[in-house]
Amino acid sequence: MADEHRTPGRSQPPSRREPPGRQQPAQSRRRSPRRRSAASRVAGALLYVLLVIGASAILATVGWVWACDLLGLNKEPASTVITIEEDTDFSAVVDQLEAEGLIQYKFLFKLYAWFSHAEGKIAPGTYKLNTEMDYHALVSSMSSSSSTRQETDITIPEGYTIDQVFALLDERGVTSVDKLRDMAANWDYAFDWLKGRPLGDYHRLEGYLFPDTYTFQLGENPKYVINKMLVNFDAKMDQYMSRFAGDGETEPAYSLHDIVTIASMIEKETSGKDYKTIASVIYNRLNNPTAETAGYLQIDATLVYLNGGKVPTEADKSIDSPYNTYLYQGLPAGPISNPGMASLLAAMEPEDTNYYFYVLNPETKEHEFSRTFAEHSVLVQRYQGNGG
């Protein structure tokens, strides 16, 4: 009967209460996600900071290395000479700089060159550079006005042929024979006295490369090399040019080209003391075609010009060439050497003589002159055929 008095609420089983000690894990489970989230954020922030610091350190190191190359710092002191030819492209120049240890990073130098327009500032030549130069100094030192550009003093001897002049310039590193020949043949130099010399053959400038001592830059443009010698010729002959101009009605007996041709033969034949006497023999033969010499100059030096510089032989006298003064009367086709001022003056102002022949005395190393072939033959026999 007692069950009838149970209230509905008591019909349910009483709820269990956990002991106080068992409530702690539930609280801990509710708080741990927050703690892990905070810890993760801290760890992430620390990792980010470390990454930033590491990246900054790497970038700083790389930047410092690049800066050292850009500014020419921290390199072993050394110097070198590099040559830039006319046809050397910019990439090849950069390759040279790297190969010589002047730069370490080609891409960085090219990037600098792109920003600074350096490619257009670099000129052909031979330059002395060193590892202490920064990029700007390297570019400046390879320009046409650079003080580091290497130079050489070259003396062109009197009587050198154009081939000998070009070979000497090539040997001394000024520029190559091929480039000099090409420029001599095909460049139209702005001198009035060259207007009658057709383009196409480099020998057109034979006789006009004035012998002197010149300062040339190594690797210099061949056009400027040749022009420097032509300018010198023009300056030396300037005061005499009026005598070749003519007055419109009468022309001078001999043109400038004739005078240079005569002077070139004097230069090769003279003993060094008889310029004007040798000149008189040449003019006597030219101006008197009915004399014993019949207008033939018979200058051995013209045969030497034809045979490549060898001692002339009887066979050489048969070489069919307008330069052969044994085979053709009058002047040869053009100069056979580049004469100096003494020969040019002798050609313009020869001595007044009756000589038609000369032969070298091997003992005195001087020429002995004759008026007739008979007199000459005696001397030739005496000196056993040493000239004539």
C-alpha cells in the first residue's frame, strides 16, 4: 500500500552524482583545445619568425656577395689585359671578364649593363683592368677615351712597303693585316690627292703612309690607324701642294702621284747621302728618251717590289708587270715604297747633272755615277756587277 503514495517524480531512479574527484577530467577535456590552439599559434609564430630571420640572413648573405662583386670588394688584387676586337659581341666581353676573374656573376654584370646602357659605351681596344674595379669602373675603363687603354710607340722606317707597314702594325698588336688591307682598299679617305686612286686594291695607298714614329692604341680601329699616317703625309706636303694644282691652262709636268712614285724609288736606291743625285739620274732618263737608256729607268728596286723582296735576278727582268722598269719605259704603275721627306724633297728638287748611270762601290757603300754606258760598264766590271 505504501507504493500508492509514491509521487510520480519519485518513480524515476535517482540521478547519480559523480564524486568530486571525477569532475576534474571533464573540465580538463573542455580546456585542452584552447591550450593546444594557443600553443600552436605560438609555435607557428616562432617558426615564422625563424623563417623570416633565416630568409633575411640568406638574402643578406647573397646580397652582400653580389654587392661585393658589383663594388669590386673582397677580391684578390690582380691585373690583366683584355682585347676587344671590332667584331667582339657583348656576351664575349662578359665571358672575358669572368674568365680573367674581374667579375664573378655574369648575369649580374649583364643586368647592370642593361640598366646603365653599358654595352654601347664599350669600344674595341686593348685595356689594362684590375680586380679592384667595380662594374662602373670596368665599363669606363673599356671606353674609347679610357686612360687604361694600352698604347704603343711604333717607328715606321723610311722605305717600308705597305705590306711591311701592315705586318709591323699587326706584330705590335695595333690591328690585323687583313683589317688594314680591307680598310686601305675600300675606305674612301677624304683627301683631294687621293681622288684619282680607285678603290678596291689596298696598294692604292702605297707611298702615302708617311714613315714616322706614331703612338697607336692596341686594338685600334684600322681606319684611324691608316688615317693618322695619311694626315701626317698631308701635313708634311701641305706647303708643296700648290705646285701640283696647275693653273687651268697648263698642267705640271709631274703630278703628286708621280713625285711620290719617284721618291719611293729614290728611297730604295739611295745610300743615304745621294738622294738628289739619284733623283737626277731618274729625271735624266725620263726626260731624254732618245738617250742611251731609251726612256727605261731600269731600277732594280722595282724588281724587288715584284719578287717579294728578294735580290733581283736576270729572270726578274722579264716579269710582265707595269712596275717592271726594265720591261716598260717611264715610271712604274705607282710607288714601290713609302718615302720619307728627304726623298720627297729630292723628287721635287733634283740635282742638276748629266748622269744616267750609277753603281754601288762595295767598299765605300756609296754610289759612283756615270754619264755614259761605257763609263758605267767599266765601273760595273770593277765592282763585279754590283748594280747599275
